[in-house]
Amino acid sequence: MKKSILLGALALSIATTAAAQVKPEDQIKFRQAGYSFMSWNMGKIKANVEGEFNAQQVEAAANAIAAIAASGMGALYGPGTEKDIGNVKTRVKPEFFQNMEDVGKLATDFNAAAANLAKVAASGDKAAVQQAFGETGATCKACHDKYRMD
């Protein structure tokens, strides 16, 4: 467990170095775009598990979520992104930047759940997808509950 937290924190620190080349307001915009795209894909999966199940749509959506989760979004939480910048608003709580070990664990959990969702979606098993979808959603909620303003 400590190894996964360490890897998550390391990924965030490496990603943060790469963010130095992107203006803080652009980091906020890019991370919001990534989360919006993941949300749209989560919605597609939800519609499929609650209605007529299209395994190809679910697999494509799950792969998109997993790809974004593994893309190094931690780089988009660089210095200056903890507050609004002009008309670019953020809902991240300041506590996010003060609890990087916890954030690293949450990010690691989310990445693992998203990768598992993609793996399970490839099987086409609706019940298994429902379970993995719930687990992925729970990892989203865990971070939102702690570190996102309403």
C-alpha cells in the first residue's frame, strides 16, 4: 500500500514539473476539460448499465476514462492553480495542495479503478461492468467529497 502511495506522489511531483511550462489558468482549463470528458463518458456507461447495454459503447467510454486517468493530470495542479485566475474559476479546495500524500493515494485508487473498469468493460459482462463502474464512481466521490467545492 505504501508503495502505491509513493508512486502516486511521485507521479504528481513529476507531473508538476512538466506543468511549469503551462500557464496556471491553462492548467485549470485543461484539467476541467479532462474531468468534463470523463464525466461525459461516465454518463454513457451509466446509461448503458441502467438501460439497454451496448458493450462496444461501454468499452469505448471506459477506455477513454482510463486513458485520461493515466495521462498525468497531476501536472495540471501546479502552483497558482489553487485559486481563481481572472475569469477562470476553480472548485479545488486549498486543502488539496496541503495534503499531497492523501491526494496521491486518492489518485492511485482512481487510476486503478479506471484501469479495472476498462479491463472489465472489455469482457462485455454487464454485471461486472456495473460493479466496476460503482467502484470507479466511489473513487471519484472520495476525492470530490474532500477536495472539491460545491
